[in-house]
Amino acid sequence: MARVLVAMSGGVDSSVAAALLAREGHEVIGVTFNQWPASQTLRNARSGCCAPRTIDDARHVCQILGAPHYVLNFRAEFEAAVIDPWSRGYLRGETPNPCVTCNDRVRFPELIRKADELGAEFVATGHYARVANGASWRLLRARDSGKDQSYVLHMLQQDQLRRVRLPLGDRLKSDVRRMAAEFELPVAAKPDSQEICFVPDGDYAAVVRRRGTSGEGPIVEPDGRVVGRHDGIETATIGQRRGLDLGGGSGRRYVTSIDAERNTLVVGSREAALVKSVSVRDVRWLNGPAASPPAHAEVQVRSHSPAARARLEPKSGSTLSVVFDEPAWAPAPGQAAVFYRGDEVLGGGVIDRPEVS
């Protein structure tokens, strides 16, 4: 049996993960990250997965399990490493994924650092994904395809994967709920968090606007005809239809591109938001920097979208082109493109821009 540091958000998943490890005989130590941004009020903070009020739930679960519980204050670090770059990305016309950034720059590096400090061999989370060992450590999709979170873990490297345990990877969400009740955990009926932890009310633009705004600008069709006005490009993402307030028109129109330099949203038909090829930057492979990219892979361009077959064409440095077999729906700059072979994560990077053939 091993000493395991478990990241606990105060939710059902991480609580059951800790309970399962304790039942297996491991020495569990709970740790909760206090990441609620210092620049924001605590209004609605209870619903955020990393908000201060969730600390009590995590502490209570640890008391039931007989496990020590630590709270790590990363409010300033989280704001600098995750929220600020996320906000700047929106003002560049991108749609960044803050969970990917957090796992890469804060959560897993700090979990492993704290584990070393406490003499823990492994770290564990409540993510729905699987880790397996063969010729190298592998990251796999979860058994519960509807809850799979391998997309937001694609940046993990070999030295991290060998120390990560994901107790929920082979379990269904319905079973996790049932086990929470069987363990008599006080969070058994707690709703799942549906929003980004620092945007619990869903108002992304309000968070960005604490750091800046593009201001009002035109909404145009591909021929340049102005069809509306927006109140900030931070309110929009590629593929968006709702909230544009265009009125009339011959059919539904979607945001097909965001021109930050001209503070302009371009809209068009659904077909106009289909993209044949994208450039992907900052690519990393789970087998390390020397890994050779495969010629083909299944590529997932949003956290909950299906993966699509594509050809991978290396470019300079850590950049490559993803050429889809069939045009992909609205891949947004700033989102992750994650490469799979079946259930196995091969690596991933950041969507830079659509490529014009």
C-alpha cells in the first residue's frame, strides 16, 4: 500500500476517488487548492469547484475517511498562470481552455511538489480517464464516454503519468453517485459543477472585462456588409449563434471568424464554419519531445466534441497542420487539439488558426 495525495475539490468525484483509495488500504492525504481569484468577490462562490466554500466539504469528507487535509493557497498563482492568460486570449479573439492550462501549469506540478514534500508516492484526482503502463505510461479515455476527461489531461508527461492515479477511470458516473451514498459521504447528492470554476455564473465576458475589453464593433458578413454590432469580441466564440442579435436575414448565421485587430466578428452559414485544415502550435507528445507524430490520428478540437479522423503534417518546431478527412465544425483558435489512436491519447497542442487551402 502507498501514501497517496488526493486533490479534493469538495465534489462527488474527488471524494469517491479518495474513499476508494482509502478502502484499498492506501494512506490517503487530502489537499484542496484555494484558487478563487483575489480580484473577484465571493458572490456565487459556493458553486465553483475551487471556491473557498467548497473547502469545508472536502475537509468533512477527509474527517470521515480519517485522512489529514491540507489547503493550499494558490489564489495569486492561479490568477497569474490561468485567468490572466485566458482573459488575454479572449481579447485576441481566441477561446482558451483554462482547465488545460490549470492542469499543465498549476494543478499537477503543485500536486507532485506537495507529494514530494509529504513523502507521498502517488497523486490522485477525480478525473474520468485511465492511466496504463506498458512500454511507456499511457493515458486512455474513460470507460464512461459521456464523462471522459482525457482531453484536459493530454499535456501530462511520462514523469507525471507514472505518479498519477485516476480511480474513476473504469467506473460509470452512475456508479460513482451510488458509491458516494454507500460510503455515506455528505456530498453524495451534490450537483456536478457545470461551469469554469472561476466563472460559476457563466458570465465569461464579465471576468475578462475586469482586465480589459475590445469595446463595441461591427458584425459583418464575408463580403464586408455590416449586419449588426457587438459589445466586445470577448463575448463571442467561433461557431456561436445565440446572442448575436442580428435580426432578420435569410437563415441562421454563426460566428465564423474573429478579427481582433479590426475588432470585428464575421458571420456566415453553418457551412462557412466548417474547416478543412488548422494549424496547431505548442504540440507535445505523451512519449516525450523526441516522439515522432503519426501520419494519421483522431483529433478532438473541443472538450465535448467527437474526435475526427485527420492527417498530421509536421511543420517547423512544435507546430503541425491537421488536415481533416471531412471538414470539422468550428474549431476555435485557443482551444486544444488532442490527438488519439482509439482510446489512447497521443498528445496535443493549441489550435492557432484555420488554414486556407
